[in-house]
Amino acid sequence: MANGIEMRKFNRNLVYRVLLSQDEMSKQEIARATGLSLPTVTQNLQELVEKGLVEETGSLESTGGRRAAGFRCIRNARSSVGIDITQHHIRIAVVNLAGEVLCESERERFQFRDDDECYTSIADKVKAIVEETAVDTEGILGVGLSVPSIVDRSHNRLTYSRIIDAPADVARKLEKRLPFHVEVYNDAKAAGYAELYETDTQDGHEELCFYLMLSNSVGGAIINNSEIYLGYNGRSAEIGHVRIVPDGKECYCGQKGCVNAYCSAKILSQETDGELEVFFNELEKGNEKYRQLFREYLRYLAITIINIRMICDGLIIVGGYVGAYMKDYMEDLKRMCAELDPYSNSADYLKPCSFTHDASAVGAALYFVGDFINNL
Ligand SMILES: [Zn+2]
């Protein structure tokens, strides 16, 4: 049973979220949309104005009688930064309270090393993008660091890191060079969070969803009731190490036949010197060798997907580097999945990702925004 304080918090949160989803609203419109009384809406708006999160605007269109005052959220009142880092690349994004990407850098070649020079260089890039975005540094909620590692979220540390040479306390080491708090996240969980945020704000939430990240490593995130389910050790949804071929190709984990060895983006991009875009351009032009390779890739991907589907029976989002190019091939993939399905002859549960290139960076930043709004 919610007590008075919880109820007040719930109402304030509700008013803020409803207003955030629109450009501008009158008190009456907010009351209608939330089902709260006009005095409750007025009180909450006043508190939000005092916190510097909402402002009164001019008057809204007259509907006959008095013109109603409008309110809107100050979307840039707070912002956060997300960094997606791999062994060889870095990408940084800045988001505001509405989850809008205010600024993002190109995916840049970068050599990660556990030394002073490297952390200083990352910190300088963060400071530069913050300056470029022209957001108030006082309003920055924090910096989220996305890494292709297993993360112990309760201690903000890495517990397993084989594909990036990062130490357990990578967040603390970066934080020392920045005036902001740094939290570290698994890359697939961060990307899944970005997709969750998008789905929640656009289409209403999906109860159960699996985000499949097909990047240079394969990972996943289970989204359950608008939250990422991490598991007891932060190792949930590690679909990359599910074995699909007995004694198959070697995975970086030391085991054989893992999904990683068949469905990582590298399987395709290694043909084109690491450039996945070139692979898909050539594929579209009808390159026969690439067509065969992609067909084989889809075959293993369909096996992976049907295995996920048999376990979770929910929506599956195909994301990561490969997911960004999958839109044109979704029908082929759906057909291949349906052929493997004992219960259904369609695979409409499959969906391409919304974020095609920066999901992990955006998601790592959005965690701060989500937390801030939840605790208003
Ligand atoms: Zn493995």
C-alpha cells in the first residue's frame, strides 16, 4: 500500500512524464490526461517549476473563455553523457531529459589501453562534446560507460573482460579525470535500455522483450516489465555463449560452437576489412560470394533466434552493428525462423532495432535520465 509520500512522488512523476511527452499543455489538459484533480496538478506543477524542470509558457489557444496558461518541460535542464567503448573504437552521445540525442560523435578509431594517457584522452573527448552541446555542466547527471564486458552493477565494476583489455575499476579510473560521476554498463544491456526507452515513449511498453545485439561480439538484454533483468551475476541474456554447434568453431571464451563464433558482425565484416557497410553495399549489388556467406549467417541467426523464442515467448529486437542493416532482410529472416518454429508459421515477433548506430552510448546515458525521472 502506497503511503502519502509515495503517492505524492507517484503523482509528481506522472505529471512530469505526461508533460514531457507533449510540447506544451494546460493544467486542464494535464488533469484530463493523468486523471488527477486540478489542485493536485497545480501543486505538482508548482513544485516542478521550483525545481527548474518545468516552465510556464505564454497562453495556449483560447477555447472560447479565458486563455489557459501553458506549461512545458525544460528538456535540457538536465543531461547525461554516454560513452560506448570497445578495444578499437569510441563513440560519445549526450542526451537530455526527453531522451533526445543532443549531440553524438562519429564512431571513431581508438585504441583502449589501461593507462593515464588513454583515460585522459577519453575525458578530454567527453569535455569537448559537453562544450559543443552547450549544456550546463551543473546539470549533467553523470557519464555512462558502455563496455563489452560483464558488469557487476551493484559495485560498478567489471567481473569479466576478454574482448576489451579493461580493468575491473575502469569507471573509477575514468571518473578521476572528470568532474562527473561515472557508471559502467554492459554494452548489450545499455543498448537494450535505449530500445526500451524508445518503445516505452513511442508505442507503450512491451511486457517481455529480448534485445539481441549482433555487434563484434554477440550479447543480449532481457527487458521485463520496463526493466532490464540482469540476473544474479549480471550475466543474463549472454546468448553469445549459447552453444549451437557441438565441437564447432572456437569462441573467444575458449569454448567451441558458441553463437559468437557464427553470428558476430565480424563474420561478415572480415570480408571487407572490418567495414560492415561495404559488405552490405556489395551484398545489395548482388555479390554472389557475399550472398552465400550471408545466407549461411542467417541460417545460424535463425537458429539462435528460435532458441530465444522458445525460452522467452516474447518480442525479439534484432540490434547491434548487423541489426542496423537488417531492415531489408527481415522478411527472409522471419521466413527462416518460421520454418524452425514448432508452434507457428510466422515470426512477427521479430523487429529491427530503432537505434541503428549509437544504441549503447545512448543507453548508457539514458540510465541516468531514467533514474532521475523515477526519483523526481
Ligand atoms: Zn563463447
